[in-house]
Amino acid sequence: MKLRCASYVTAFCLVSSNGAAAGLAVAPMEQHVQGQQAATYVASNMDEKAIAVEVLVEEWTINEAGEEIRKPSADLVAYPRQFILKGSSAKNIKVGRRDRNAAIDKEKCYRVTIRELPISLEPEEPGTYHIYRASAYRTSYYVQPRRPDVQLEYVDSQLDGSSLVLRLVNAGNTHIHLQNPVLTLSYADGSKTEIRDKELLKPLAGENMHAQITRRFGIDVKGFQKKGTRITGGTLSFEDNGILEAQPVRFSL
């Protein structure tokens, strides 16, 4: 089939979760595989009209400020990479490493983006313009080592005005999400304050720590600074997390 580009004003919509809206839908949003395994995504067309779909595969890391860094991957491949999805139909997409026998000492992280292309598959009237809402699903794909291990460790900290800046490193070989953080502040007078406020801890909550990377987090503690004493350190712990709940992080100022 010859694909025909129409006069479209394109609006890409990045989706981070499964949806039942008309158009493209993708599942699952996260894959965990061992070195020799491949994974399968399911791309579904929830509309009656056919759509064109493309799969992009990128290596993925996160810098200290929490920004994603992505580049095209040569060692992870997807098949098919481009295809036509008929109305009310679904198609499997296989994703795996080129060299499945290569040793994995540290988890490899990828973004697999499955997106709808702004291409007309039906004849259009000349001079016709449309707002084309093309969905894109950016998924997480992890190739794990044989013995996954997480080691969340303290690097350093400082109090910058009312902002408590913590630097943490994941010295392990696989990623972890910092779910349900609890911050306990220690003061020079021996007192302690526990912070569970989800809004205050939002810079930490749910953040992804890839293997062997350092992240910097800033937490506003203005409402917890006390007259006549000062914050000297504390602990950062995580609840309902089988891996991290036994690894509280202690810090000092």
C-alpha cells in the first residue's frame, strides 16, 4: 500500500498510561526481561479507521537533575518497526536484544515509543486541513542482570535557604522507584520531626533511580525550621517497598 501524506496540522499526544479512547492504545507500559528474553507489546486500534504506526527504540538514562537522556539504540530491535493497523484490530510487536547471549552486569534501560503517524490512509479533498491528534506511548523496557540488586546510598546534602538538597546514588545494578518517602529531620536540640506530606515530598515520590546513577533532590523545609535550634541531619525511609524499606538513608548537615 502506498502511504499518502495529506495537508495536516499535527498534534502529538504523549500518553503515559493505557487508555480506552479512540485511536491507538498500547500495553503494557513497562517491561522487565532477562538477558536472553524478548518481550511483546500489543498495539490496538480503538477506532474504525486504519492508522499507520511506528516503533522507536532508544537507550535511556537519567541525569542528576532528573532529566531524561535518550539516544537511538543499536542493540535493541523491534519488529515490525512500521505497519498499518486496521480499524478495531490489534498487532503484536516483538522487542529484544540483537545479541541475547551478551552478559548483563548492570541493568540496561530503554524507551520503546509506539506512536501513530500523521499519515492519511484515505483520499482527501485538495486544500483540506485537519487537526490530527496522533497518540504516542513512551514505555519503559528494562533488561535485568541475573541477580538484581539495589543499594540506595547517601552522597551529600546541604541546606540552601529553606531547601534541603539531598544527593543520592543507586550503587546497585538495577533501577528502583522511590515510593512512599518519609523524611525525618533531626535538630541540634535533640528533637525530631517526621514529614509525610505528599506535596512536600513530591520531588522524591515515585522518582526513578537507575543503576549506578546519582540524583539530586530539593525539598522545601521552610515550615520545619525552628527558632533557637537548627537542622543537623535526619533519615529518609520508604514504606511499603520490599527493597527499600530495610535501607533507610541517613544524612547530615
